[in-house]
Amino acid sequence: MGPRALVVIPARLGAQRLPNKPIRLLAGKPLVAHVVANAVASGVSDRVVVATDSPSVAEAVNGSKCEVVMTGAHHPSGTSRVAEVAARLEYAAYDIVVNVQGDEPFLPHAAIRGAVEQVVAGFDVGTAAVPVDEEAVARPSLVKVAMGEGNRALYFSRSPIPFNRSGTPGRYWQHLGVYAYRPATLARWMELPRSPLEDAEKLEQLTPLANGLTFGVALLSDPAMPGIDTEEDLERAEAWMASRGATFSG
């Protein structure tokens, strides 16, 4: 029997680039409800929790196959909100916590499973990435990851990395919005001083990376629809779903 995993989806209304993001409609349904349905369908855990401080978000997932935990309003990041949930007594029996970011309705199921597998393999944190083409790689809303041996993450950036000085076609990897960690690792992450790299890039994973935590990256072979971070992302996702009859699967 493998490790028991708990999926937690942090969701807040305070996003600046796309206000009220979790409750914005996508194909007629709140964005966060799509994220829940996809996480449930992944089969990684029989318990999926939405962590929020907003009654509007809680209402948006009413009737979905998830639990809702009302968290404090003070959290500086999604990971901090997930940590509050993971520390609750009713979730103490889980070996691995999976943070599925609340703006990732198209997250491949293989990414969620792959993140868990990276933790089982010995990394402090597991995550996932997919190929990204040369045209899209310049978009700051797409986070890129550069890796060393054994798919260990070296750096995450909103800039195209690695820099392709030769000008010949290279391969870039788009980081997907999923993290897996053991509860003790998550608690340690929360104790770390915030890194200047996180402040510069506005990427929370740079703090644990700068402080020595290891990230294992599960590599998927096919590109994925990006998460929804801007109005343009939402319009792109709406058009993509409409072209498929407003259905999708991970």
C-alpha cells in the first residue's frame, strides 16, 4: 500500500492580475469548481479540501466532491494556507500533502501523481513540468524550470531559462502548479526566511529552493494548457473549452 495523500486546493480572491479569480466563470462554472473536479478525477486522494478565507469561494464549490476549510485571512501564499490545513488534527494521518493551485483547472492527472512519486523517490518537494514552445516561453505568466541531473530543479523563473545564447532551437520546460511534500517538510518550509529571489520573481518556491530543499520534477511528454493568471488566460481557456464542447479531462 502506497503513502496516503491529501489534496488541498488553496483559493483566495485577492489576485491582482485577475480579480476574484477562483469564482470567475469558465464554461459557466466557477474556476475553482473546475479545479476541484479535476483533482477528484485524478484519483490521487479520496479527500480533496478547498482552503479559503472567502465565503464566496466556499459557496462556489458547494455541491462539489470536496471539503471546505475556512482558513485565516493572513496567509502570504497558497502554501501557507495549505500548511494551516495540513496541521489540523483531522488530517494528521496523511503521509503526503498535495498542493494543487487553485488556478490550474487543466492540470494533467499525471502531474499530480508524478509530484507524489518524486517525494516517494526521496525529494523534499515534488512537482511537474511540461514542454513549452519557443513562442510561448517568453510569457511571464508561464513559469519555467531549469533542471540538473535526475530532474532536480535548479531554478524557477518567469524569464525563459536557460538562456539560449547559440540561437539554435532549445527545449524549455513549463512548471505546473502542483507541489507534494511530507507534512514535516511543509512545516519546515513555513519556518524559512523569505528569499530575495521570491521577492524578485514573485514565486514562492524560490524560498525553499534557496534554503536547500530539493525539488524533484516529474516530466510529462505533452504540452498542457497553462494555468489561469490573467484575463487573457481566461479568454484563451474559454475558447479552448468551447472548441471541445466545454469538456476536458486530465
